[in-house]
Amino acid sequence: MDSQPAHEAGDSPQERLLHGWLSGELRLVNTGLPRARRRLSELLGEETPAVSCNDGTNHLLKRAELRFLAGLLDEDEQEQLLLPILIEMRGGETEAVALCPGDAELKVLSSVLSMRLHYERPGRVRLYRPQLSLLRSKLKTTTQYAFSTRLDE
């Protein structure tokens, strides 16, 4: 997950050093993120559904979760849904942002959480801790956390 500089021009050298160190640490934490997300329709046809990660490993996706997601979506939406769904976490906040490049992700989140969700801004849906807990309990392998130092919102 790319991070945007969280410091301002007036920050002290110590603050800039700390931010640089934190950004480096977050890059290490995020090495397990997928190189590219994959379509649900494609993953459903695989014997061992997985996505390749930046660190060279494979992130395995549970077939039961894939079938659950397929049951929520029509064929066109299954073609549009990219997995895993990424959840951006930022330090010290009580909420997170689900990255939803398309309406299929929004439909999945709304269905799983049994509530109508809306884009906070294009491609981003705000989720609160109780929603995160429910989402991750139902979609453990088809959602993934990404950590960021972003302060632009």
C-alpha cells in the first residue's frame, strides 16, 4: 500500500525521520499483499484458488468463501469482483476504509454486513470496528488488511 507523506513542511527533522522509519516498517508489513487482485469468476474455476503476493508467497482463498461470494453476485458481478478485498488500516483510528474499485465489492460488503453502504468517495467505503469484525469473520481469506500512514482524509 503506497503511503502519502504524513509530515508537513514545518515538521522537525526528528518527525521526518520517524515518519521515514514508519513508512519503511509499513512496507515490510505489507509485503504479504497481493501483486495483483484476481477475479472471482477466474478463482472459482481453479483447483487451488490463490493470489501471488509481493513477497513471493501465495495467499490461498477458501473455496467455501468463494462459493458464498458467488451466491451474492450475478455472473457479470463475479467477473468484476477483485479478490482479495483490501481493507486499508491507518494507525490510531477506530475505522478503516475498504478499497472498492467497482460496485461488486460494494454489493458484497453491503450483503455481508446486512446494511446499505455508500462510497465515502469513489472507490472507498468507510467501515467501523464492529463491521470489520463481522466482515473478517465471514470473509477471512477473501479480505486482507493493508497498512498505511495516509493522512489525507
